[in-house]
Amino acid sequence: MSTFRVWGLSACLLTTPAFAKPIAYQGGTALMGEYGAGTMKEVQAFYAPSYRWSAGVGHLRLDADDGDFSRDITYLRGNLLLHRWNLPRAQANVFGWGGAGSADSSDTTGRKFAWNAGGQIDYETLRFYSSMRTDWQYAKEGFSHRIDTVQLGWAPYPHDWDRLATWLVVQARDYTGGLYGGVEPAALVRLFKNGRATAFWIEAGVTIDGHLQSMFMINF
């Protein structure tokens, strides 16, 4: 690969705020939302003063698949880039986060103080993507839920940084704390595009049970 192509590919990876990273780029604001097959619904907003960290707010709604209980959790959260590898043909990242807020549950009385912690490891090229993510919600004498997600993606064609990118993604997700029984697979189509002022990322598909799984992210 020529030096020009290596630098071009690296620039594309470095300027791509896709794949639901909690930190997009320095000075950027990220708005994110997810609908997880009826089990989870989440919205988040983060601002990144530095490419190494961001902070913001979020709201998470959890519903047990058998209808036994629900949770509404509102939180403040900080995200930290723990390490990044900028490789000639790829990029890899390790993120961690933590925060606190309040929660309301259908099976308990009164709002409870709640903690949030998690992390993400990802690796991507212009044609391949992989990530492992875990997110934990906890309230003393209330609940403990962890959502573990693994994604693998393949792009049918390589993309320039300012062109529409298409990805085919498979996902496996595990909910703890009685939210869902077993691992939930899903098949998704992902689209993203960078622009001079904004960038968008959206994906949608279905789980093995035929339920909608969708996510979006806008950076500006």
C-alpha cells in the first residue's frame, strides 16, 4: 500500500465518529439513542472538551420481557478514552465510564440512588468492525442489571471519510437481573456519513424474536 493510501485510510478512521463511541472528537457533542427490542430504551447526550474524555446525561428505561418489572434510570456520566492504537490500516480503542443518578422501579417504592459503570473495546478497519461492550446499572437494595453486547460488522465496499458507508452487522446481547432469558441475537444494517459540520450514524434490524433493534447517533 502506498504512503498516500496509508495516510488517507488513517485519516478516515481518525475522523469517523461512528460505531457509538462515547467520545467522538474534541469539541464535539454527541446525541445517541437506542431501542433494544422492547427490553431497553436509552437516550444520551455528551460533550467532549478533549478527545480523551466526555461528560453528559442519559436516561435508560428497562422492561423485563415477561412484564414483571420496569426501571427508569436518569444519570450523569463521564467517559474516558483509556487507550487508543492508531495502526496503519486500523484503529482500536478502550473506553471506560462511570456515573450516578436516580432510579424509579415498578416493584419498589420511592426513587433510589443508582450507580452506572461500564466499558467498551473496539477494533475497526474500512471493511471490518468488532466491539465488546458492558454496561452495569446498580441500586442498593433495589436492582443490579448488566447489559453485555458483542458486535461484528462487515462493509461490502470501502468508503471515503465523506461518503455514505454501509455495514452488515451481527449482534449478540445478554441481559442480567431477570430482564431477558438467554442471549439475544440480532441482524442489523448500519449507515453512517461524515460531513463538514455534522455526522450521523444509524442502524436498524431485527432480533431472533422478530423485534425491532435500532440505534442512532448524531455528532456536531
